[in-house]
Amino acid sequence: RERSNSNFNYGAYHSLESIYTAMDDLAAEYHGLVSKLQIGESYEKRPLYVLKFSTGGPDRPAIWLDAGIHAREWVTQATALWTAQKIASEYGTDPSITSLLDTMDIFLLVVTNPDGYVYSHTKNRMWRKTRSKAAGSFCVGVDPNRNWDAGFGGPGSSDQRCSDSYRGPHANSEVEVKSIVDFIKNHGNIKAFLTIHSYSQLLMYPYGYKCTEPADYRELDTVGKAAANALTSLHGTSFKVGTICSTIYQASGGSIDWSYDFGIKYSFAFELRDTGRYGFLLPADQIIPTAEETWLGLKSIMEHVRDHPY
Amino acid sequence: METFSGDQVLRIRASSDDQIDKLQLLETLEHLQLDFWLHPSNPALPVDIRVPFGSLQAVRAFLGYHDIKYSILIEDVQGILNEEKQEMISNQR
């Protein structure tokens, strides 16, 4: 197997196998900095791999990043992989990345919902849920972003198994969600939780399960707006910033609500660009521009996290 | 492989809370097999729905009857998927 990322086409959509191979290659090429950890396996027994970026040292604070919890939002997995290459290749040359990784670790889950991702490549391009089955039901899967233990079962999630926003039988019923929850609880020192979705250009912070402002509203709003401005500066893509409830809709059982209530103050969700017409069916020639602008937003938040320990 | 020939994505602009309620009702009609890309929440935000070809007539009639404004965001979902597939084949080459 060729052990180099230099020929990998970041401007194309790839199969799960191809993404996992690229992650191996990245870990091999930057072996002192990047390692690949398995944090669990999906319902259909596919590994859940996290890339760990670390310059060493025990018990360091860390930033969590995940992408593609809704399988069909392919630009998010592609953006995550591009971001991984960016972080690895610019450590030691880019002052911001260097200082960040000299202070903190980064964990990046490139494909959060691998079963759904494979299903969207082979059977149904519009698939968004997991692929878990329940006895006595014809319908498959749970919306993994309605399955977290944060206002679980409340408004903006469905109890109907066939619905695209079916919340599941109980919080953390999906092994993909539970694996992340367990990893973060066991780590114990995660300071930011950033999740990458795609649709309608939004940067959101808690809450979604209730329409009240979080205790850190002022700071989160300031950080979010600064990140959105940084993002916009590259290609002019405009992002709206606010709580989930005020920018999109009330939705219960979402990941950043759980992470915030768990004590991770800097919890944000990105909804990447869609041109206003294609949704998550973004043409491949927009992957790299999307990743580039998203990186500026991510970097802005990560720098704030680095400079504001708590 | 499921196909989406003739499926359309509609962008709906509700003008009142009453229209939002109507769209929330639409969301519960499972036989229409609607895929909400943006769920109805308040009139300031659009609602995007992928409507299977077989449900288009019913949904348009519903919107027309309740005087809810909409535009077509994607004319034929399968058309975009075909372009995407071609792009992937060419990338693999």
C-alpha cells in the first residue's frame, strides 16, 4: 500500500475504505504527531476511528471534533479529512497550529456514522440515520443527533421509527453515540466539542432542546461571531450565528447540548455551505473551498479555547 | 439502489404561526414519505422538504389550499445525483 497522502484527491468524495486508508497514511506519514485510535464499532461492526493529534504529555486538555453524524452530508467527512491533513502538515510551520498542539491535543472523528455513510454510497444517497434494527419494526435506524442524553424525547424529535428524526428507544441507544460519550467521559479533560454538519450555513451553540440561553451565552455568541467572520473572510460565505433553537429549530437530544450540560463550555455545531440550492448534495468542486473556509472558523474557536483555559 | 427520479425539493416560506402549524401537520402525514431538510419552526426561517414524485401533487395541493408560498429548490433530485455519480467516476479515473 502506498504510504503517502500526496496523491490523495481531497477535492473528491470517497468511499469509507478510501477514507480509512487515507487516515492510516496520515498516521504513518506524521507518526510522531498523528495516531489512529479505535473508540468503538458501529452497529454493523465497522470500526469508529479517531485521529489523535498530540505532541505528547499526559493528561493534556483536548479539543473534540466530529463530522458526518448524518451520513448523507458528505462534504462534512471530506472537510474533516482535509482538516486532518492541514493540521498534520502545518504543525511546525504555522504558528497558530504549532502553539495549539504544543498546548492541547485534538481528537478528530472523521466518519461518525460509518454504517450510514456506506449505506448512502451503496443503497440510498439520502440516508441520514444509523442502521440499527429494532424487533417488530420494518423501519431501520435512529437519528443519531436526537439520541444524546440532553432533553431526550422532547420537542423536535420523533418517536416514530420510520421518521428521519426518530430519536431511538432511549438516550445513547446508538452505539455510535455511546462510544463518543464513553470516550469523552473517560478522557475527562475535553475543553471544546465541535461537530460538523452541512446545510444552510449556520454556526450554533446550545441550546436546542430548550429555547433559553445558556449560562455562557455572551461568550459563546462573541466566539461564534468571530469564527463566522473569519470563515466569511475567505470566500464571502455568510454564516448565521446563534443558539440552535433561535437559528434553525427546537431539536432535542443533540450532541452539543449534551456536551455543554456535561461541562464542556465551548460546544459548537457548524452547518457548512450549500450554495442555497443543493443542500448536502454539494458538487465536489466545492469541497476544498468549503474545507478552507471552515478551517478558518474552526481555528478561530480553537485559538480562543487555547487562550481561555477553564 | 434507491432512485429519486422526479423527486423535488421545495423551499417553503410560511408567513404566520398558523402556517407553521399547518406544515407541522404535514410532517405527521407519514404516507407522503416527506424528507424534511429544514423542519418548520417559525415563520422567519424557511422549510425545505424533499418530496417524492408520488407525493408532489398532494403536497402542492396542500400548500395551495392553505395559501402557503413555496419555490422549487431542486427540480429533479435524481438529476443532481446522476451528475454527482459521473463526477465520482471521473475522479476515480
